[in-house]
Amino acid sequence: MAESIDEQFVETVGAMVSPTPGRSPAPTAPVREGSALTAARCLELFDAQLGSRHLDLAARELRARGQGYYTIGSAGHESNAAVAGALRPTDPALLHYRSGAFFLERARQVGGEAGLHDALRDVLLGVVAAAADPISGGRHKVFGREDLAVIPQTSTVASHLPRAVGVAFALGRVPRLGVVPRWPVDSVVVCSFGDASANHSTAVGAINTAANTAFRGLPMPLLLVCEDNGLGISVPTPPGWVEAAYSGRAGLEYLAVDGADLAGTFDAARYAAGRVRGRRRPVFLHLRTVRLMGHAGSDVESAYRTPAEIGADERRDPLSAAARLLVESGLLTPAEVLDRYRLMRSRVRALADEVAGEPRLLTAAAVTAPLAPPDPGAVAAAVDSVRRSSSGAEELVEPAASLTVAQAINRALGDILAHCREALVFGEDVGRKGGVYGVTRGLAARFGAARVFDTVLDEQAILGLAAGAGLSGLLPIAEIQYLAYLHNAEDQIRGEAATLAFFSDGRYRNPMVVRVAAYGYQKGFGGHFHNDDAVAVLRDIPGIVVASPARPDDAAAMLHTCTAAARASGAVCVVLEPIARYHTRDLYEPGDGQWSAPYPPASSHVPIGRGRTYGSGRDLTIATFGNGLFLSLRAARRLQRRGVEARVLDLRWLIPLPVEDLLREASATGRVLVADETRRSGGVSEGVLAALVDHGFAGAMDRVASADSFVPLGDAARLVLLSEDEIVDAAEALVRR
């Protein structure tokens, strides 16, 4: 197939007939009557198209020689060069993996012929997974470069759209907050994707969020480019479906163009970009393309497409159509087109041979370098830079009062908003209502709707907004209303937020803090969707920070630490807040007030990965977190009355675990009981015990955990959740060994 489209192009151009001599247009003249595309710009776009085509052919050749690893190409989509040509090179771009010609044209816009040459080499370095790849450092083939405002995406299936919506949203917020913009404030955010991706729930939700935002009169400068080749690998998109699904929608302007028409595509993209830039409202540009050479090098297209179907697409090759435009305009002769084509082939092949021997990543340390944890010194300095206010959120708490967890978080959020002008707090019901549990009460009234606001009811949209806002220079603090709701959208953390630094070698980061109302034990309210103890989906994501505060003072201080880590190191932080402890004041008896605590002083800091020990018992160490701390402290007092002296270690951080503190406290007693409120399978206790074993702890170990079950409604929840009695019984049994 690779040879087929090569030969087809040569034969098609060879059969073209030049017009009457002397018709060659001036460089500044339209390449076609009525078009804004000049002759000079048409030649530049054609060079980007040629470069993209030959990159695809070279990638197949490198793979055949065992020197290349990526063969998903852009052949048939080369008209996206005209989309790039219609935009400014400072407009942020989140690109489909078939937007190769866009990337090359963007590089040419910035660096001229030398820029195009460098971009050709950069793409090939990615294809061979060379460590010298200037964007991912050999970790993946991506289109991305900071100086081109191209934000790297991997082989995305719509998962980048929520982030694109977030970047566009942030463009409207940055000037209102007085934050230095990463991109010009009148930028257009362009996001390209395929027709199959347009059916994905992530895309549907993101586009709905963009339209909803515009419908409410808020700025949403987003150009959505659907590169519709009619196929999702082997599954055809019904003709007319994309238009039927996305035209005529409130808050979203729809525009379609034939991608085989280079001048028409340029004019349509220029019009669409002007509409977005001027009106700050989203436009859906439906670019009808074809897919040539199959989905990837391993794809046998003949297994699911007829020769007639394949041949029809080849005859719609946008490269041939562009060549025809050049010939019919008198700009080039057929022979000159072929000379240009062959010159680009030689140029790309020479670059491919040059990069094929480049060194690859050779050590695990080199691969994982962008995933390094936040620098403790930088985080501590960032905490110190935020001077806590004296009154936080007056509506919820008196300044000098002993606080609950909810009140401490509320006050911490107030301090962060007061002292970090780039901070935003958002989620479902966090604004006027102040949160389902009152945690954000009063913040919207105090800081305004530009900084504390409600979102659509879509967790993917919330997390995508956070990722895009952080990338744009803001400090997003997003709320997920319940842990069970996070699972609807966890790929926005796993596949998008957490991978950005990895696939850009640390050049791009999206600092963000995600607050999650988590765990079980609510009384008189709940069921599975409001009481969830599944955290395994977070604990295996490389590079993120997961905090699990239990006490009010820790909740405030750890939130400050997480926002500092986001600001100082671009960290992606998730804070799991124990719902059942939001309003708890008493620990042992009614009225003792021993679960509440004063707001921590301004100098307070909880280093990431450090635990907190209660007591100094010599018989047993109970390692726990969250609601487990509440249960374990109560259990420790009962054990003391039975002659067993236990100390309790609050892990506080689930990623990274406080291994140093765990080993110290374990060695102090020689016995460790892990009290884990998450599930026995896939829960936190597995990691804690593994850490003890890995570091050579030879003492006695055991664990108690919640059952491998969803949390039922009502009193039945007590049958599957970890209990205080279970901790006491297991502790006594361990001590008797």
C-alpha cells in the first residue's frame, strides 16, 4: 500500500497538463479566484503536505528495517496543513495523531525552511524512539513543542478534548485574575480529532461542556477540528453522521469543508479561526478527509475494505488535489511538482538514515526521570510563600475556634484563594450551595464567581478543566463530589494529567489539586455511590501524589502542601477527604472534642510522604489512615485497658507511602497491624506490607481490611467495612503470637 500511493501520486501528476504558458500568478496573488490563499502560501502548505507524506513512508521503511516503532500516519489528512496556516503560531494546539502536516506547517511558520527541516527530524526521532527526541525524550512519538505552542498528546482517542476545553476556558479567566498568560489572551485553542473519536463519550462530554459554556455567555475560544476519514480502524462512520450529530447545536457553530481542496480548507479554517477569535465561542470545523495506507503499518486494510473502496480514497488523495491546484494555477508544471516531491523524499530519507542510529533510553532511571516526586525544599518554600490569612472563611468558622475537618479545609481554601491569585475552586455544587457537606461554604461570596464556581455535572469535564487550567498558568483546585464518581473519569488523571510530564520530558506540566470526598462510614446516608473505598485506581498511577488526611489540622496543612507541590513542581495531587469525619468533633465520648483541632500555624508543613505517630506503646504498631485512624485510636485505648500498649501511625500519604516512618515505628515494637478501611484485594494494606517485606522487616505482621464488596445501603454497610472490634481482636491475636 505504501508503494501504491507513491506510484499513484507520480502517475496522477504525470498525467496532468500545464495551462497556457505565462499564467503563473504573482506570489501575493490568490492561487484561485475568490480564495484568500496566495500562491506563495500555497507552495509553503504544499511543502508541509509533502513532508508529512514522506514521513509516513519513511516510518514504514524504518519499521520494516527494525529501526522504527510507530507507523500511525497522516496520509490522507494532509489538508490539516491549511488549518495550521490559517492560525497564528502562538495559538495553543492539541493535535490528533494524524495532524502531521499541521505540525510541520506550524514549525515552518515559526522557523521558516530551517524550522520545517528541524520538525521533520524531530518527528523521525520520535518514530525511532531516540533519546534525543526533543519533546518526549524517546518515550513516545508525539507532536509537541513548546516554542510552537503544540501541547503533546499521545495516540489519543478523544481523551485530550476535556483538556482542550480547559485551556480555552482558562484563556478567558487568566486576564481577569491578573495572572501572566502563557499564550496571548486573544488566542484560539485548536483541538483536532478523528470522526471515530467524535463518538467517544469523552468527546461528546467535552464538546457539550464547550457548547454549554458558550451558551451561558462565557468565553470559550475553541476551534474543534474533526478530521473525518470515515473510519475508526476498521469500523465505518455512517455517512452524514458527524454533521447530523454536531450541526445545529446551541452554543456551537458548525462548518464543513472538503479536505481534498487545499484552498477551500484554508479559507474555511481562516473563517472559522476568525469567528472563534472574534466571538470567543467554539466552532466545529468538519474536515472531510480520507485515510491512506490503513490505520497503521500492521493494519491489513484489504481484510475489511474492498479494492473499490480503497481505490476511491486513493483518487481523493489531498496531495494529488493540491498538485492539481498548483498546476492549474500555473504556479508549477507537473514536472516541477514531481521534482519537489522527489526532493522531499530524498530529504526525509536522508534524515531517517541519520536518526536511525541515535541512542535510545538505556536505563529505567532515564525513563522515569520526569516522574520524580516533588522536590521537598521547593514545596516547603512554596508553603512558606503563602501567608495564611487570619480569618479564612468567616461564614463557617470563628477564627480562633477548634475546627472540624470540613471547617479546616474551608479555611485553608480561603487562605489559598486569598494569597494565590491564580487559584480556582470549582466542581459540582461548590459555589452558591457551598458543597454538599458545606466544605466550600462562603467562598463564592467572598472571592466571586470567577474564582469559585459550579461546573456541569460531568467529572471528565471537571478534571479536563483542571488539567487545561493548570497547563495555562492557573492553580486549579477541583472537587469530585464522591469517590465513586471519580471512576467515571479517572483516565483524565491516569491517561492525561499524569502522562503529560512523562511524554514531554517535563517540558509541559499541568499542576492541579483534586479534592475527593471519599471513603465510607456515613451514618444515615450512603450506599455505594456515596460510600466508596476503592483507591487502587489511583495508587498505580506513576508520578502523582495522593494525600489522605484524617484530622482537621492535617487536612488544612496537607492541602497547603499539595497546592504548594502543584505550584512549585507542577504536581498532580489528589486529596482523599474522609466524608464521615467532615463534621466529627469527638473521639472517645460525646463532648470530649478530641477529634477537632485548632487551625495549624502559618509555619506548619506536612512533608509529602511523612506519617504522624500517636502514642509510644512498645507492644504493637497499628499503621492506618483516614477513618482507620479514628477507629485505631479508639481501639488503642481499649487495648491499653487490656494491658496492650499500642502506638498508632497515621500514614497520611498513600502515594508516596511514608516508608521511613513506617519502618521506624515497626522496628520500635516488632509487630505491625495494618488497619485498612479499603478493600482487602487491591487496598492500601497490600502496599504497606510489601514495603515492610521489601525493606527487610522481620517482625510479626498482619492486616485487617474491609471486605471485597461494594458498600451497601444502611446498617448492612457495617458488615463489610473495617470495624473497631476487628482491629482490637486482630491486635490481641498478633501480640499473643
